[in-house]
Amino acid sequence: MTLKEENIPPAFSHLSPDLVSEITATAIRKEIPKDTEILREGQYVKVIPIVLEGLIKVFTRHEGKELLLYYIRPNESCIMSFSASLKNEPSNIYAVTEEDTKAMLLPVDKVADWTRQFPDINTLFFQQYNLRYGELLETIHHVLFDRMDKRLYDYLQEKVKLTNKNPLKLSHRQIANELGTAREVISRVMKKLESEGKLQQLPNSIKIL
């Protein structure tokens, strides 16, 4: 489904009319079901997504363990995909839809042309760089300095905020994967948080109190 100019997301409101016309002529709007892998490590990037609705999780994986890097929210993009595409290098991250997602897909060959022809598009991606850099610093800080109970509770609160859902349908294994730890660690810390009255473990979900 191609885009109409009135459907251009707010993130593009500062762009020149000529660039907006280029985007509407070439970008594809796509609905992507929840839990769909849209990019994997080693894969060459063909399109750069701009999220219109929904949520995309970006993470890395090493020796069977995952570490959540950041989420792509509405009106945001994946700066690591942008960087890999401009350098024509394979991706070093995974991207999976966390919710049913509507995205605008920008062909990488067109984006490369636009960065040369329309300097204003660079502002968009510089803004994304700044946003992701801050989030990655925060992730590193959590991993290095925060106790697991704080990391876990902050993670669950962020999930509620991002998805507008409480209770959350999450398994201990899924949480462990995203936080880069073992399921047994999550189960132990979850019991501690529950005893402190911060959450309630239901049969198939977790409720933040």
C-alpha cells in the first residue's frame, strides 16, 4: 500500500515539500503482525522502517543470550538499520515486532540518494542517533551498576508504559532473554518483588501494583 501525503508521520513535518513528495511516491505502508522478525544479524538491510503504530524491539544476541537495546516507538526509526544500509554492511542486530505494527518502509537506495539531495532528512536521523545513544547509555548503566531487582522492576514499568497493558503477558524466560540473564535469576527476583508488594504474579501474566 503506497502512502498519501496526508499520511506522512509527524516526524517528517520539518521536511521540504519536494522530499515529502519523493517519500510518498516510493515508501510502502505495511501492517506487520506481532512477533514478526523483520531484521536479523548478518542480513543486509533493504528497507528502513518508520513506525506509524505499534512497537518494534531491537536486541542483540551472543552465545544464546539476548540483550534488549531499545524499542522503536511511533514516529521513530531504527538508526542501526540506517547506519548499516548506508555502509552496505550486514546488520549486527535483530528487530522483532513487539505488537501488531504499522510501518512506513523506505527503500535504502532511495534513502541514500535523499541524504545527498535533501540535507534536511539528515536532521531526522541525527535526532534518532541522539535518542538511541541516550538509551544505549542508559542500558549500559543498568547492566553495570543496577541490582537485578531494580533492572527488572524498571523493565516491567517500561513495558506497561510502552504497551498500555497491565497485566503483562510475559514469561520468565522471555524476560530473562531481554535482560541478558538466566530464567532462574528472574524467577528468584520476581518472588522478591512480589513479597515487597510491587507486583503480583498471575497464572499467565504479571501485574504491576
